[in-house]
Amino acid sequence: MGEEVIMNFNFNERRSTQAAAFLIRRNGNKLNYMKLIKLLYLVDREALIKWQQPITGDKYYSLPLGPVVSKILDKISSGPNPKSPDYWSSIIQIAQNDSYSVTTIDEPEYDELSKREIRLLEGLDDKFKAYSQWDMVTYCHNNLPEWEDPNGSSDQITIEDILKTSIKNGTDKELDFLLENVAFKIAIDNTNSEIANATR
């Protein structure tokens, strides 16, 4: 038997940056990066459940302090690379005098985000506005069944793991239907990425 194939979207740096910048600027242009990571995970999780398509296209992992969007976390942790500037670093950087928060140095056009995605970002930001980063950790530990304690390590959270939690008393057919939608949208995503790469 072959290895199980894990479905993943392509990480979209522009959409990720715009979503992150939108949240940061709604919070006084300074946001604890752990809270941002949790918010972006919750945004993608909700988008997958509602539409079978995330905003960031990132990969998700269970870490001891809850789920993370991995490539975005890497971008925050590694900081800008002067030899290889990217879109994220042209918009978002670590805040001065606070290495645990991020800020925007420019406001992007939110042209990669649809109106429904903007509404989703607004809704989740409003819901968790008063939460600290540690409140977010507690919420994720207590309310996200797909997160499992990795005991000091990390474990991938798959799209299927997330969608399973959305089906209460459902059937395998319901999950299969959602996963077929995901597979279809991943195929479109792959085609769009190939076209974009060919035109660069």
C-alpha cells in the first residue's frame, strides 16, 4: 500500500500578507505575533469549513501552544532577508521595541481578498478582540478538536482533520463530498500557480 496523500493548497504570500496586515491595522497597527498566528489559523479553518478553500494556503501544525500557520510563522521568526526581499517583508515587520509583536510599514491594497473573506476577517477579529495571546492559546486548546498535544514536538494538522470536526453526527459521504470540493479547488489552485509562474 502507498503512503496516504495529504491534500495541501499552495501557500499564497500575497493573500497571507494582506490578511495579516488587515488584522494588524484593525488592532492599532501592532499585534502580538502569537495572537496573529492563531487568528490566521482560525480564519483559514473557518474558510475551509464554509467554502473548502483557505485564505493563506499555508500548512498547519499542532505545537505545544496550539495550532500554527507554519510558513507565516517562519516568515515572522526569520525576519526580512535583504538579499531576497519578498512581499511579506515589504508590508510587515517586527515592531520596534517589542520583538513579540508585528506592525505594518505600508498598507497593501486588499485586492487579493474577496468581500466575504474581508467579512470573515472582521468577524473573527471582533470575536477575539479582547483576547490576549495566552487567552488565544487556551481557546485553541479547549475548542479545536483537531489540535493534539505534540509533547514538545509538532504534528501536521491536515485539511481532512479540520473538516472532520465540522461534521457532527455526519456520515462518511458528507466528508467525502467536502474533500471532493477541496480536491477540485486544489486542482484550480495548482493550475493558477503554474500560469502565474510561467508569466514571471
